[in-house]
Amino acid sequence: MKRPTIIDIAREVGVSKAAVSYALNGKGGVSPETRERILDVAAALGWRASTAARALSSDRAASVGVVLARPPELLGTEPFLMRLVAGLERTLSAYGVSLQLALTSDTETELATYRQWWAERRIDGVVLTDLRTADPRPGLVRELGVPAVLFGTAGPVPGITALRSDDERTARSAVAHLVELGHRRIAHVQGPDNLRHTLRRAAVLGDTAHELAGIELHREVGGYTEDGGLRATRRLLAARPRPTAVIYDNDVMAVAAVAHADELGVRIPAELSVLAWEDSMLCRVVRPAVTAFDHDVTADGAQAARVLLELIETGVGVDGDLGDRTLVVRSSTGPA
Amino acid sequence: MKRPTIIDIAREVGVSKAAVSYALNGKGGVSPETRERILDVAAALGWRASTAARALSSDRAASVGVVLARPPELLGTEPFLMRLVAGLERTLSAYGVSLQLALTSDTETELATYRQWWAERRIDGVVLTDLRTADPRPGLVRELGVPAVLFGTAGPVPGITALRSDDERTARSAVAHLVELGHRRIAHVQGPDNLRHTLRRAAVLGDTAHELAGIELHREVGGYTEDGGLRATRRLLAARPRPTAVIYDNDVMAVAAVAHADELGVRIPAELSVLAWEDSMLCRVVRPAVTAFDHDVTADGAQAARVLLELIETGVGVDGDLGDRTLVVRSSTGPA
DNA sequence: CTGAAAGCGCTTACAG
DNA sequence: CTGAAAGCGCTTACAG
């Protein structure tokens, strides 16, 4: 019941608590035999360093924070988020670092959370996702001096460690697939307009379509939600000439379109091919099943964790590249 | 950059740091004017108590832990988990308590995590989900003295605070719906055999079926996964006489059956009615859409957080009841 | 009502 | 290689 401290160990072994601390942390200043006895006693007592005490004296919280900023209705729906968290947590826990998780839907709260965590010395660093246009967060973490890793950016970000995702490659793969099927009127239903990577994708898709087939992309904003995706689809189906294929920025919007094809008055894929930027069980269970990009989110999360831990440890962050996406062709895409 | 401490405040205001501490914590021993000046200065400096220091002196980590023990492939798929986390986190953060999250797939690691968190004084309490048969966790938290709340039990658990879910009510609603449609051969595809609530549901469903229609339930173990659900469905379709309706313990298994009805060689609902114990977007987007039980997971999570915080604060935990489930009838259930 | 002091459990220069 | 000591930033009895 009473949790043991290094004083208990010191008493048991008959040395000073400093010696115990040195031994436990693998530093010099203790003879090999003494060290071994100390480690034995510590193990026997089930001792583990109090994070509070360690944090106070070494200024390390042994904890890393993530804020997921998503509208509540999407939190349970997008499998992506939980997989990312899983990847982060697995790696962090292997290094004895714990994960603090917060969920918010507005930027105000998110910023306040970072400030609070840092001021309370709860965390040693953060992972930032979903970089927005005019995003206040990079500025904030720079101001506070919080070690931060940006997850999934288009390119390097001044002063912050970034993990890039190769949107050009994905865009090329998506457009090539549709163009090969004969599509020339292609639309893109994007996520929220204030997310940088969604704008980036729109730009890259536009360029690629132009390059590969000399065509312009029709663009609609869907905002990631079922409802937004549905409304965007209605708008683009009303356009003349009407697109014959759509690239959706996530699984939720693409699947919403497929599930409501009847009400939308469109046959998929006969009249409209549907492709999703993100795969999940949703894409697999609707009919027709949705052609989508698979990728190893958990591995990406693990990489983010490693880069952040290194940044915290050494003070220098190394930019990296997230894993590539692979197109899984299913029945929702067909000849134009 | 330099994070302010109570010493900075004390110096600024011209009082002792004890006075600052009293004022900040709303205790007596400080005159109203002094208190106000202290609070003003603290706010101006952006001061927040170091959780490490506070934890060390008051033995409170201001943090609560949750371990989600699920096979990796289910982590991103079951929306339930993220919603539960969301409910917990919202409430905790309102009280300045943070959430430590760990994801594991085996009991060993899970137990080790609780031990470690407690030994390191990282948490003040835990929420336990998915109580298993012969579950070692209640014994462990009792042994360690960790305040714990059990989420979703059938009844009270000796020595631990429990939040009950009314499975009788849900079972009655499910069976009544199917019986009214004329079904007499009903099957139950349950979750993993080692989960106590899944066994409990099986028992309660069996009793209810007997009571309402004088029938026996066919039982299969599906294990919550797509694949397990599919295999269980194959088995029960091979039975003679064959069931005409199935109650699945979660959305994933029910939806897997609907999505693969063709391969299974069964028409839903004409030949087989399908009902899911848990609702999600998955149930809404497959065709036919799946009749399922909706409930407010986020509210349940919030309740768990409140009960746990109270237990930590006062030392006494008050058992409670989770919210009820409502049957959302869709197209996957029809006349026998 | 207020202040000086000890203590929470570690880490880490600093002398021996 | 080892030990005594200060310090991290709070809280809280304990005297005044």
C-alpha cells in the first residue's frame, strides 16, 4: 500500500539516497556490486520513480500531449483518429512516456489546453495534427518553447519539426486511376476549407489533373461530415456538365454518397465513380464498396512519437516523411 | 519562456509564498484584499500550479487513467471507444484533471500499466471497462488501493464502485421487437467469451426469449470482429432449423453479416433479420440499414468521470446506472 | 489573520 | 568512487 521511495532502498542497502539515484539512473559514482544490490532491492520492493518528484527535480514530465480538434460527431466516426492515437501510445509507452489526450472542437480551447499543459508542466512536447490556414498553433508552441511535431504537412515548416505526407504521389495515383477509366469530368469534395492539407490536396489534384489529362477539376467543400459530403455531392450532381467521378477527402463523405445514391438519384459507379482519400471499414461494407487509399496510420503515429521523443531529448527535431498510400480498387469506380 | 512560480507572485505582491498558496487554493488565512491582489498578479503572470510540485506535496496527480484493451484491428473500428474517451475527457478537463490513455491487447500489459501508473503516482484513479470473467483487475486495484470505477456492469461489485447498464431492459426490447415480427427461431452472436457483460447479455437474452415467447436462443461466439461475426453467422446459417433473426453484440459483426449477405447466401431481412446491440455510422450506411440500439456513450463517459472524481475526492464511491438504450428500427429487421 | 519552516521524492552539482 | 546538501514548486501543520 505504502509506495516505496529511494529512501527505503537506501536504508535497505545501507547507502545514501544519492547513491541509489545514481545506480537507478545508470550514472557513475557507484561500484558495480553496490549498483546491482540497489537494483535488486528496488525490483524486490516494486519501486518506480515518482513522476512528480522526477518531474520537479529534472523538469521532465515524461508525458506528451495530443489535442484532437474535431466536431463531436466525427470523433467516433473517423477511424483514423483512434489509429493515430494507438500508434503514438504504443511507441511512447515503450519509452516510459505517457500520453495526455484532449478532445476539443474549437481553436480557443485547443490553444488554452496547450498553454495550460505547458504552464502546469504536464507535458514535454506535443504532436500537432490538421494544420490549418493561418494556424495560431505553430506560433504558440514557438512562443512557449514547447517541443512540437507537425503531423502530415506538405513541406517543411519554419522553426518546427514536420512529418510530411506525399500528397503529389497520392493525387497522381487517384487521378491516373480515374483517367485510365476514361473519366474527364472529375470533381474533388474536400474537407473543411480552413485545413491546410485539404487545400493542399485540392491544389495538387488540380495540377495533376491538368498535367495528366489537360482537365480542370470541379471543387466542392464537404467538411468531412456525412451531411457536408452529401450536400456537396448534391451540388456537384446539379452541375452541367455533370462530373462522372468524385474524389472525396475522407471515407465518411464518400460512404455517405454511396449509401444515399438512390436519394441522390445517381447510380454508382455507372453514372458516378467514387474514390476516398482514406480507407476504413465503412468503405468495405457499403455497396458498391468504395475504392480508397489505404495507409498505415499506426506506423505514422509511431514515427511521430519517435521524432518527438528525440526532439525532447536532444533539442533537435529531424523532419521526416510519413508512409505512402496505396490505392485499393473496389467497385465504386468504373468506366466513364 | 520562464514559467512563473508562487515565489514570483509572493515577491510581486510582497507576501509569503504560503499566503500565496492559501489565496490560490481558496483557503483561509489571507485577507480579502490580499487574496484579490494575489489572484490578479497570478492571472497577469499567467501562473498555473506545477502539477509535479502539487502532486508531490499533496499526493494528487490530477490525472486519471484508462486502458482500452482491444485487439488492434478493432481500435479504430468501434466508434464506441472514442466516444467513451470523449465523454470522459470533456468532464475531466472541466475539473482540471487530465486523461492518461493506454491501449493494449493483452491482460499482462494492462495490469502492468495500472501497477506502473500507480507506482509512479501518475494517476489518482482509473476507469475499468469490459469486465472479464475471472478478471484480475478488481483484485489488483483493491490490492493497490487505486480508486476505480467499473464501467457497465450487470450489478454491484464488492468493494468497487460500479456503473450498471440495464441489460434486461435492452434484451427485452430486442426480443420483443423480433417476436412481434413473428420470429421464433432467434440467435445471439455474442462478443468474446471472456467478457462478463457479453455472457450476461447471453443469459438475459435467453431468459427473456423464454419468458416472452417460450423459445430457446441459438448462441454463437463472434468475438466482436468482422471476421468472427462472419464465421459465427455461417455457423448459425448451417443450423437446422435455421434461425430467422440474429441479435449481434456489436455493430461491427452485424454490419459484416449484412455486407456479406450475398456470399453467405442469405437475403436480409427476407430470410434473416439482423439487429445490433450497438449503433454507429456503420449501421446506417449498409443496405439494408441495420436496426440497432442507440445510446449516449458520451454522457455515460461523463458520468463515469464524475463518479470517479467524487470517489477520489471523498473516498466514497456511489454506484450508478448508465443511460438506457433506444431501439432504432431500420430495414434489416422484418417479418419472419 | 499571517509568516517561517518542514516536507513531498527525486536529481545533481559539490566537496571529500 | 562516495556522501552530505541544496533545490525543484508546491502544501500544510505550526507557532505567533
